[in-house]
Amino acid sequence: MTFYKAKDDLYDYFNKYSAEKKDELDERKTNSPLLKIYNFETSSIHDGNEVLNVFKQFYEIKEMEGNIFELNSGNYKDKNKPDGWLEPLSDRFYTFYTTQKVNEVENAIKKIIKESTILDSLWLADTFFYNLFTWIYNNFPNYRFVKMKMEFDSKLMWNLLEEVKQDNVPDYYNEIDLRESQKKFEFTERLPLVNELIEQLRKIKVFSPARSISMLRFPGNKGGGFDFYYDGKITNRSSSFVDLYHNLKFVINIYHNLINQIEEKTWFNISSHHFKSSGGIIKGSPVIMEFDEPLDKYLFENFIIRTFEKRYGNFRLWGEPIKLSENKYHVYGLDLHLWQEIFMEFTPGMFVFVLPEGVCGNTVNRLITNIQHNLNPDFTVYVGETSYSELVEKSLEEGLSQ
């Protein structure tokens, strides 16, 4: 069953649906799920047919007019609408629209990414969000409200593996209530107050979530807004799908610029030259994460074991850690997105990543984002001699000019 034949018809439905949901939100009750968007990234070497083949493992796919696809699995309770619609926004970015319930959709999305070697989420790091907020603050009236969430999960610190606990772990580790390990802070205020509040919070280094922004609501032109999450999910709380779509394209353009910059700076390769004095020139720069304070040694060991032996969380790294000293590991491993080699060095004060040519630049965004939310948010990232923050600022400037 095809619900819509063309993209224009679908967009009309999204606009009507968004307006209805905004009215329900204003009345503080919703009769059905809000419109949600999930974004996927792939490398430039994979074409649309390969991406569609991944989704065909989970859905029945029907192509509509306008280069958009209807996806059905038949697994959802609401049979009056499909699971969602997949639209290629560019050769590297694909957007999945859905009006099904969030818990059902997200389980499927996580499974698709986990079982695919060519797809990854969009990973919006704290620096990315902070620059977007600064742009919003400078371009919207002071009376507009914005919502922001900050989140840090310290389970890696308190939920230690037995291999780590055997090393005379201090008693206070066992006294921490794990229910308190996830720290969240959210607020909805007018732009000037949010701007003042975030600056003050980021100066307080003892408050972990302050440098781990996990969600930012863009103000809509006609009220409401769009919730952008750190893993690329978007929830429409405005009355306009068209407005949402323009903001989505804006963020995707910035993100694409950032990935291109990362790949240009980081890809290691050897260019051969026919000179007697030298056989080649090595190009490329490492990605360096410098922590403000060295990691606790038990947290450091727990991170190494869980990441590479237990495959913890969203890091998507594989390898055999080689312990060079008490506080130093080398890992010659794989990035499970594209299955490309990646070389890593870890110490409590610094992580170094070397990306050979072919490794997706999105890997850097993923590592930064998940280390901020799950390990320690207080660090600075350099891509070669350029700070990650500078790359984000440049990407935003390019996005505004496009």
C-alpha cells in the first residue's frame, strides 16, 4: 500500500500534520506522535543504491515521485501509516521522517546503524551546539524563548568492571548510587537569559553537564521550534514543516562542511616523488584530545576495557589494546563505520587518533560527542594545529554563505 505518490503530497501532509500537533501542544495534550526526523551519514564512496540495500533488509521500500521512498515493515500498531519515509538530502546524508511512536522507531534506527558498515548517525558535539546557539542568539529577537538540555552520564566512572576493581579501588566508588550517575540539566528561557546562564555554567568546571549540550531547540518563525538532539534526531514542535526543512538543510550543510574539513586535514597518505633524496612525503594530521585534568586511573582503565573488549556505547571502535606502560596504550584497530583502519594512542591526559585515507570524518564527530557525554566533557580538541572549535566556526560561516 502506497500512502502518497509524490514528495509534494507528502510535504503537504507534513505541513498539515505539524499544524495540528502544534495546536495540540498549545492545549497541552497530543493525540498522536509528533513528526520526528532521524539523520544518517555515509561516505562519499557509497551510492544511493547501497544505502537503499541496507534499508531493504528491514523494510519493504516503494519509490515515490520526487526521489523519496516509503518504508514499511508491518511491525507497528498503527497500520494507517507507514513506518516512515526516506529522503536522500545529498550523496552523504539521508533523512528518515516518521510519525510513529518514538520508542518503536528508535529501536529500529539503532539496529539499522549497528548492523550496517556504511551508515552512521549525525553526531552534534557540544561545540557544534554552542556555535548554533550563538548564531540563534544573534539572529532572533530577545523576546524569543529557547530550550537547551545538558547531559552527562558517569556510569563509566562508577560502574567499574571486575578487572578494574581488583586494583585496590577506593571505597568511595562503591558508595555511589548509580541512579545518580546520569546528570541532566535543562531550561527554557528567553535568549538573553540563556546566553548569560550558559556562560556562567561553563565556567563552573565541577558541573559536568555544562559542556555537554545534548539538545537545542531552534525557534520557529511562527512559534514553537525544532528540537535538535546530539545523535541527529529532530522533533518538530512548530506548526510548519517547511520551516523545519529549511533549518534541517542549514544544519546538514554546516555539518557537511565540517566533515570535509576534517577529512582534508586528517587523512594520512604518502605522495610519491621521484627525488633521490626522498621517496615520499607523508600528509595528514592527527586528532588530539587534551583533557583539562588527567582522567582518574580507574576510569581510564574502565574506558579502555569497555570500549575495546566489551564494545560499550556508541564509540564503534574495534582493536586489541597494547599496554606500553602503566598509563599508556596503543591500539591498531578498526572504525566499525566503513571498517577502515584507525590508529590510536591513549593516556589519562591525552587521546590521539590517526585517520588513514578513507576513514570517515564523521568518526571524529562521533568520538568527540560520546566522550563528552560518557567519559569527561572537559577537554580541547585539535585537528593538526587547528582547534575543532575553529573548524566548526568556519563551517558555520560557509553554511551561512551557501
